[in-house]
Amino acid sequence: MSFIIVYTTYANEVSAKKLSNFLIENKYVACANIFPIKSTYWWKAAVVSENEYVAILKTIPENWESLQRKIEEIHPYEVPCIMKIEATANASYEAWIRSSVEIKT
């Protein structure tokens, strides 16, 4: 068994919580860890530095494409960061993730 971690960023904690709660309530993901970060990146020909929030979302590999589409659909950023990381954990945790989500198409 395995699962995926989806890493995505938000402008503020409210947006991160709102989108994460939606994804949990609709069973795209089993859980989300949200924390503040400082980001520096190129945007429209300039270097930008600002505070953001990261959500680390845990789900099953079968949900990657539908989760990516859903985040793109409702995320407030013009170009959201949506990264997939393949992961493994103890068997009981992976079983909990699988039992907490529904396969989305």
C-alpha cells in the first residue's frame, strides 16, 4: 500500500483552511497539515517575497488527477502550486488514509 502527499500553498491561513476543509469534507483527502512559510519566487518579471501558508494533503494515488483538477478549479491563485509526493508509512496509517477517502474520477 502507498499514498500521496499533495503540497499546495495559499496567500493566507483562511484560504488554506477553507480549501483543505472542503477537500476533507468531500473525501478527496484524509487530512491536511497547515503551517506558515516565507516564500520567495519569480512572478511577472520580478522577485517577490511574502508570507504564505502550506497545506500538506494526504490521499490515495487514485485521487491525484481529480484532486489536482479540483484544486485548480477552486484555488484563488492564478497559478497554484500543486505538487505530488509519493509516500509510504506504517500500515495502520496508510489503511486509515484509504478508509477516509473516496475514489474520485
